[in-house]
Amino acid sequence: MTQPAKFTIGVFAILFDSEGNVLLCHRRDVDLWNLPGGGVELGETPWDGVVREVEEESGLRVAVDRLAGIYGKPEVDEIVFSFVCRVIGGALAPSDEADRLEYFALDRIPPNTSRKQVERIRDAADEKGGVALKEQRGPSSMQSGGTVG
């Protein structure tokens, strides 16, 4: 008898400003930029989880506009949802997890940004506007000294 699959669920917000720049958070625990987000808690939907994570990490209240991508990470039994969100309140502020928050032009994303998250940003910015369905393999940011990615 085979075991049923058990996955970790990650959620990340892609927030563009009026000029098309994307919000990134700089981690306190490691020199790495990433999208605001994290893990879904028990009893929480992915879209509620991303709203909570953004507020915890950035001080911003957001609304989910659309699903941008679903990423399977079979090596670690993780599914990641990325959502395009918009700011509806709050103010940018450092948190326990992020010491800096900045908007970056898509061609100026810092080199110490999770490559998997850069792929998700580019998918969300794609003018076709569809939902990306992709497998992402290779070491996570956590395995290379960073955070969940």
C-alpha cells in the first residue's frame, strides 16, 4: 500500500507599484532578497495565508488580484502558489523577518535574490497573464543558506 502524498504549501505575493517595480524583502537572517511570503498555516487557505504573510513581513495590507503561478517542487514535496496582489492599506515597515523592503525594476533585481522567486516574478509580469504551472528543481534558498523559496 502506497503512502498518500503530504506536501508543504508555500505562498508568495508579487506586488507591483505603479511603475511596474516589484516589492522584495531583505531577510534579517541571511543576505538574501525574496518575495514576501511563507508557509500556509493549518486551517488557512493559500490566499488567506499570503495576505497574512505580507502583513507580517512588510506591514502592508493587501488584496489578492489573481493567481500567477503554481510551482511543484517534487524533491522536497512542496507546492508553492504565487499571487499578484495590490496594496489596500498599511505602511512599509521592517519586521522580525525583513530588515529592508524595497521596490525594484524587473531589470534591476538584486543578484542575491532567490532564482526560483525571480522566475515567479517574471511569470507574473508576463503580458499573457495566464497562470504558470511549473516544476522547480534544484536547491532551495534554504539549502544554499537562504530562506524558503
